[in-house]
Amino acid sequence: MATPSPTILPPNESGIARAAKALRDGGVVAFGTETVYGLGADAGNPQAVSAVFALKQRPAKNPLICHVDGLDMAKTIARVDDHAEGLIRHFWPGPLTLILPYSGGDAVTHTARAGLGTVAIRAPAHPVARALITAVGRPVVAPSANKSGRLSPTSAMMVAEALGQDVPLILGGGRCDIGLESTVLDLTNQPPTILRPGAIMAEDLAAFCPDVQGFQDQSEPNAPASPGLLLRHYAPRLPLRIEVREGPLAADEAFIGFGPNPFPPKGGHSRHSLSPTGDLDEAAQALFGLLKTVEDSGAARIAVAPIPDTGIGLAINDRLRRAAAASQLDSGGQDT
Ligand code: TXA
Ligand code: MG
């Protein structure tokens, strides 16, 4: 018997209205943003928030991001000082998540915050996501719409495949422009620290945050500052090795290249490219979808070419390192 699939709502007025009503009524709805697809729920509804944790199989100690439609809504849940407001005015809407002190009240449940006195907030730039949050009228939690520890989805189809009928509604938003999760900047400690690299980089933030601490890989899985930044995150199902410059490739190994580099001339299971022209933005956008394609291709392992560690390449390499570490830990990339 075929498994029932989720309904993909069109990104128009009626689709947005239906998705907003479902969220206001306590339902769970996946929606597209410019970074990755999120699994949305009313941040103040305990049952809806619990449903998100259950659906994602997310550990209770890993808090959820709240999505708002702008500064005013952010101020209803967090203490936004002048410094934070300056960042918000410049970078929102966009792929910057700020960790701020929670201002109390019930608008974000204790469970959604994993009991912390801080809250992660961002205003997505995707017009459909923004219209959805405005129509809901209150903050919407939306962690990436994948099972915990697996690849974040960058299209409605990837969400449907990752979560199946467990998520009855997906508000389509097309393919995500950026393709990697937002930059997470913690403003609750000095100096302000990047906990997760993304499309907004330390160089971009420096004008507003001269003492910003750039992302430092926390390979200590037991005590990460951001609970979601466990080393074994972002795992494809297949073992993956990185910075592969030369052969030989195993017969069952798929190669993911970058740029005009002709390696490997032959061999391996199949060859793919994140960007034949060596464009890092294109590579970021393609990354999760391509890993999924390779997972489904019949290859048994993945080799990835070196990616320059500049610009958004930092974020790409962060996700790839985690994927490689996950496959070493369980030598098979099991779900976590
Ligand atoms: O681009 C994105 O941020 C996407 C889209 C859907 O907006 N969402 C996303 O959510 O990536 P999620 O839950 O997969 O990642 C949020 C990260 C996690 O690493 C989580 O641990 C961290 O933010 N986080 C949430 N609340 C936090 C807090 N109060 N303090 C520190 N880190 C926090
Ligand atoms: Mg995630």
C-alpha cells in the first residue's frame, strides 16, 4: 500500500492562509525559507511544540529557533538592546539567528527553549515565510524539517521524503536560495560569538560587532555551547570522506567535485559537482540536495573534493566535517 504523502500547499494567498490557520490551531506545518525548510509550530502551544520534538526525534535539551516577522515581534519575546537592534535593522530579514535573553511570558514555551533563559530568533527573508508568520501573528518555532542529525531539506520534496505523512502540510517555497542553515550569533555572552557559520560571516558582522568571535569548531561533543552543534550533525546515510584530492576511488564510491578540477578522470561509482565553475554560493545551495541524490543513487560511500575555506565555504566545510565525523563515529551514518 502506498504511504500517504503530505499535502504541498502552493505559495500563494490561499496556501499561506491555510498554513497559518493550521499553525494557529496547534498543527505542525513545514515551510520554505531562504536557508532550509523549517518544521513550524506555534511557539507558545505546548502540544504543538512537543509534536515538533517528537516528529524530529530531537533531544529535549536542544532548543528550537523562533521565527518572527521583524523587530516588533522579536521584542515581544526577547530583551533587544541597542546593539542587538542595530544588527536586526541591518541583517533582518535574513539568515542571521540571534541568541538573546528571553523576556518571560508564555509566548515561547519552556520546552521550546529547552528550559534556557535565552531564545534563538530570526526573521526569514523568504516572502512566503514572512507572510506566513505575519498571518499567524505570533512567533513560530521552526527547526530544520529533518529528523535529528540528518540532512536539512532544501526543497518541499526533500521534506516529504524525510518526514513522510508525519507532517501533513508543507507550504511550498521552491528551492531554498542559500541552502545552508542560518548563522547563529550568541549575544548573551561577551564577546558575541558565532555558534554556527552560515551565509552571514564574521566579516559582515564586524562593522556592527567589532569584537565578534568567529566560528570555532567545537569538536567536543559533550559540552557544546549551542546544544545543536553536536559534532555528529548533518549526517548523510553513507560514509563520507572530505578533501579528497587524488585516487584511487573505490568502485562503489561516488565523487563530489568542486570547480573545473578534472579529478578523478575515471573510476568510482559516479561523479557529481557542487559547482563546475567553482562558485561557492552555488555549491552551498546544492550541497544537501546533492548529498541526498548521491544517497539514493546506489553508491555505498562518498568522497568530496576540497572546498576553499573562504566566505560561505566555511559553512560548507563545517557541514561536511560533521558529516564525515558522523560516518566515522557509527561507520554507516545511522540516524541520531
Ligand atoms: O536557517 C535556519 O536557522 C533554519 C530555518 C528553518 O530557519 N532553522 C534551523 O533550526 O536550522 P535548527 O533547530 O535546526 O537549528 C537551530 C540551532 C540549533 O543548533 C540549536 O541548538 C541552536 O540553534 N539554538 C536554539 N536555541 C538556542 C539557544 N537558546 N542558545 C544556543 N543555541 C540555540
Ligand atoms: Mg537542524
